[in-house]
Amino acid sequence: HGKAYKRNDTATIEVDEIEENRLDLQGMNLSFEELPSKEQELFFDYLSRKIKEALDLESFNLDTLKSLTLFHVKTGYNNAAALFSDTNSFPGLDIVVFGSSINVMKRRVTLAGQSILKQYYDALDIFRQEYVYGVIEDGVRKKKECVPIDAFREAVANALIHRAWDIKANTKIEMHPDRIIISSPGGLMPEMTEEDYRKGNFSYLRNPIIANIFRRMNIIEAFATGIKRINELTKISRERELT
């Protein structure tokens, strides 16, 4: 009757269109980012500039895109390529800066329709504007962070790498005076439990192409270490505040 079902423990449940498409891809051993992009006229000025800086490349061309697994001779650009392109139709980051309560909204910025690399760096710029301030200690001006920037950097990269890009919803970043909440569409991978995620023992990559590019650009250090680093950095930050 035009419906699809899957097993859930001892029950059989109906799946929606998105879940049905994911099951089809899983059966073909493919991910959403590997599918051919609907848009094949893509431009990569931002990616080109950033990756040449990070990898000390002299040129950026189609061979570079092939080596990054963003282009295939038979199928053209994939969805991962579209996400890194200068303009695209995918969702992005919805950033809200709150004041003393959620009733006080100081600022709202939506970063969408642009390269996910630009989203990442623009989010860092907003963080610096809101959480980094100067103080005078022993006659020397120093920068302080209300929230450790390295933890925020890891969390934003994690959200971009692991979110489900087939869901038409923005990743939400709520910036409060004493904390940051990031909500990424898609939830955990089926193979991963909440305990696995919190401990950061291993990582199931929803988007391995995106993850590999972020790793090669030294935005992330290695797979499966992000959550551990965030926990460690926030712990160090709290200890410094207490001392």
C-alpha cells in the first residue's frame, strides 16, 4: 500500500520517507553525502582559499576536488561538494545570543546557504565577539574566555560533521552568559549509545567525506576524540575559575 516498515525490537513500525531513503542507502552501502548533487554548477572560492592555506597548496583544481572525494568522473559533484561550495540550498547554523534570561535576546544570526567551512569560521567570530574579553593582570592586558574557545570549536565542528544533512532544519546554537547549547539534527547513529557518545570511546561517521576534509585541514585532530577534548577543556576551565 505504498508504505515501508522496519523492525524495532519485537515490533514492526512504519517509517517515514526520510527513514525509508536512509534504509535504501544503507542497503547500497552509501551515505547521503555521497549521492550526486542536484546542482552541478558549483563554485569553491572559499574552500580553495582555506584549504590552500591549511595544506600549503599552490593550486586548487578538479584534481584537488577528486582527491577530496568531492567529484567523481561518472557522477559529478556529490552532496558533500555542494555543502562545501560557496552557495547551496542546505540548512546551516542558527545562532541566538541570550542575555540574563531567555526572554532577553541580544542577537540572532543565521548562517545558511553558504559553505559549511564559512559557517564554521563565522561561528567562531561570533563566539569571540561574545565570550572573549580583555583584563589587566599585573599591568599586562590579557584575553579571557567565559567559555573555552577550543571546546566551542570542537563542538561546532562535531555538529557540522555528524549532523543529518537530509533533514531540512538548522543546527541551533544557543549562547548564554555561562553556557552554550548546541542542538544538531539527526541524533546519534543507530550503532552508538548515549554512553558511548559521552565517553567518546569511538565514533561512527555519518559523513566520512566531510570529516576527512575537516581532519586534513587540522580543524579536528582525529576521529573519536572530540567529546573527550570538550570534557577535558571545560574541566580545566572550571578548575582555573576555582583557583
